[in-house]
Amino acid sequence: MRVLIALLAALLALDAAPVLAGPTLDGVRARGQLVCGVNTGVAGFSAPDSRGEYQGLDAEFCRAVAAATLGDASKVRFVPTTYQTRFVALQSGEIDLLARNVTQTLMRDTAMGFNMVGVNFYDGQGFLVPRASGIADARQLDGATVCVLPGSTSELNLGDYARREGLRLQPVVLSSMDEMTAAYQSGRCDAMTTDASQLAALRVSALREPEAHIILPERISKEPLGPMVRHGDEEWRDIVAWTLAALIEAEELGVTRANAAEMRGGQDPNVLRLLGATPGFGKALALPEDWAFQAIRQVGNYGEIFDRTLGKGSPIGLERGLNDLWTRGGLMYALPLR
């Protein structure tokens, strides 16, 4: 009985304790803007459109975080980053959040000082080759030159794959995606390698004759892509992580941009917690109670975002595959919002 009373007292004290916002959220609020590091241009993830506005899965996630923290999805300043500058920008505090189709790895999570906040796209590294080459299997690339980006997991994976399969692969290291694509199209490289989703995007958005190129079926690595924040601000890490979880949970519960307001007045306790009709969860994050409601109402659930940026509602036309909900055979699974 004494143990139970002590536990209840501790819980009551915890509930009464003030929730600290953390320095990153304080900075976001002070400037009235989220500063989000994105790619310089990968269709489907983050790339400027004809008006110069960034579009894609990662760009939309940045907008969802802005909606959750500031109540307005438009209050984002996008900072394009390269493979060389992406981590420096996050470490230095130039950006609040890195959402740049970055692979989550042990060293990045530890020695480099970043916190992973969840996976927003499950990918794998592949190869793009000219259809006319007749290559149908990655093992047929023995002796080939392969375009790859420096300082990336793709460069490391290429070396591992060559050693594992006993292949002679000659890397042609280019400093940017544009340079890599140009070198491949000029015939300087027999193949190009990076995440398969990026290859699919490049094929339709950057190559002169998309149908003249194929993505080989092999995936030579696991590439769990997702947003990152700096170590040292756990409150901010919680906000970004739970925003991603809320978008996934919304899809599972059937909450969309169009019906979020209506469902907020319904009876499902899971929906009421998600949308802030049941109070307490916003307070726990030092946010307004409608933080998730604003993200979903202004940006959409995970499935809506995927469809219009990468999926069947986009020029890229990717199948959901591993990025479908766990209830439909995929890996997207949100931790309980309780």
C-alpha cells in the first residue's frame, strides 16, 4: 500500500511540474520560423518547384513540424544542404532540423552527435543502368564504372558490395547529384548508384529519356531514411519524433486533412487524444493541445503526403511497399499516443 501511495504521489508531482520547452523550441518561437535543412534537389523528397517553393516528402514533414510548433505550416525557411554541408549545418545550429533523406546509422546517432527521430522512408541502395546495356543483374557490373556521391553511405556500401561479391567496380566520385547525373548521361559511368527512391526520382525528372534506363532489382543495403536533430535538446527531439508519429497514426485512424475537424468531435478515444480533444498531450510536449491537429489539418497524414510526393499521385509513382502501414504489410508503425 505504501509503495502504491508513493507511486501515485510521484505521478501527481510529475503532472504538476512545469514542462520546459527547450532551447530549440524557444528559438523557433522567438524568430517565428522553423529553419529546416533539406536537399538541394531530389524530386519527391525536397526540390524547388517552378515558383521556387520546396516540395516533397521531407519538405512536407518540415511544414508539419512548423504547424505543430507555430500553428502555421508556412512558417518554414528551407536551407538547401549538400552532402558536405548537411551535418555541419545541423551541428552548428544553423538549422533546427535536418530532413534530407538521410540514412540513420550508429555513428551518426552517437559519435556525430545526432538524434534520430524515426524513419519516414524505408529504402535500399540500387543501381541505374542504360536499358541498351543489356545488364539485368547487379553482378553483371563486374569491371564497370559507377557514379557515386562522396561521404555518403552509398559510397561505403558500394565498396562493401564489391568486396562481398568479388566484383571489380570502379567508383567515379562526383560532388553533387547534378554532377553525377550529368556524368552518367554523358557515358562517363556505366551505372549510377544511390538510394533506389532517388534513382526513380532522377529517372523521371533529370534524364532525357527515362524509359531508356532501368533500375536493377537488387538492393545492396538497408537505408532507413529520416529526420535528425542535435543531441542536447531532448524536448525538441520529442516534438519532432512525435510529430512524425502523429502523421503515421493519423493515417491508421483514418484522419485526413479533409475530415480532421469533423473527427475531432467524434467518439473514438484514440482520435480524441491525437487531435487534442482530450487534453494533456500538448502540455507534455510544451505545445498547444491542438499541435497534431494543426499538422494533420494543414499538411495531411503520412499516406496523403506520400501519395502526392512520391506515390501514385505523383510523377514518380512509387508503390508504398515497405512504407505502407504495418496493418497492410508495411513497416510504418507509430508508437502509442497515450
